[in-house]
Amino acid sequence: MRNIQASDLGHLKEGKSTMESDPANIEAVKEANQRFYDAFGALDIQDMEGVWETSDRAMCVHPGWEPLVGWEAIRASWAGIFDNSTLMHFNIQSVNVVADSNTGWVTCIENISSVLQGRASNFGIVATNIFVRTAQGWRMIAHHGSPRM
């Protein structure tokens, strides 16, 4: 394993990214990200399944949960969340999107109003959503949410 030297990070000091983002891919990843939040807000497991790459390499970390690996475990988690919720409204802020030809990711803040098990709450989550290009289009391969402090 090679040690990283300060000279290796010069592009970061200059504010330059090593990954050039294509505007068409940026828009496609934004659309895939919106489909995720639309499915989440609709509490619709079929729509959520259409957002994800339904493979064993998919990964999801809900705030405060252990990592879930593989679509079956992820699907069961969403089904449980949806079954226990009557409302899930999102106000997404601070969106940053990066994409190349086959991979893209979104970082954002999810401001959520929800009714879960009959109790209303408002809270914020810092999220990272990672997408891959598949034969069916852009699909989520990972979602990681952490409580906003």
C-alpha cells in the first residue's frame, strides 16, 4: 500500500476535482435521485424497487441502523418503514451531484416531516445516494443516511 503524499493532493488545494462531470449524466442522476424521493414519499415499495439495483451488491444504511447488504434485506427494511408510516414528506436541500459515464452520487440534506407509528416528527438527515448506470438506466446501489447534528 502506497502512502499518500501532500503532493498527491495538490488538485484538492486548487479546488479542482479529479472527476469531470458530464451535464447529461448529472441530469440523469438528479432524475434518478428524484425518483428515489418520490418513491419514499409515496411509501410505495414497487416504485422503490424500480429505483434500486436489486442485486447482492446493493447497500443501505438507515440512520441508526446496521448496514444492510443485498436487495432482499434492503427491500424488507423499506417495506417495514412504509408499513409503519402514514406520511413522509421531504424538503431536500444542499444538493451536490457528481457523475461520470457509469457512476454518480448525490449528497444532500433531507428535511423530513413524517408520521411514523402514529407519531408526527420533523428531523434532518445527511444523505449520500450512489447510482450506477445499468441496462435499465441509472439505479441506486447505495443509500447512507446519518442524523443531522
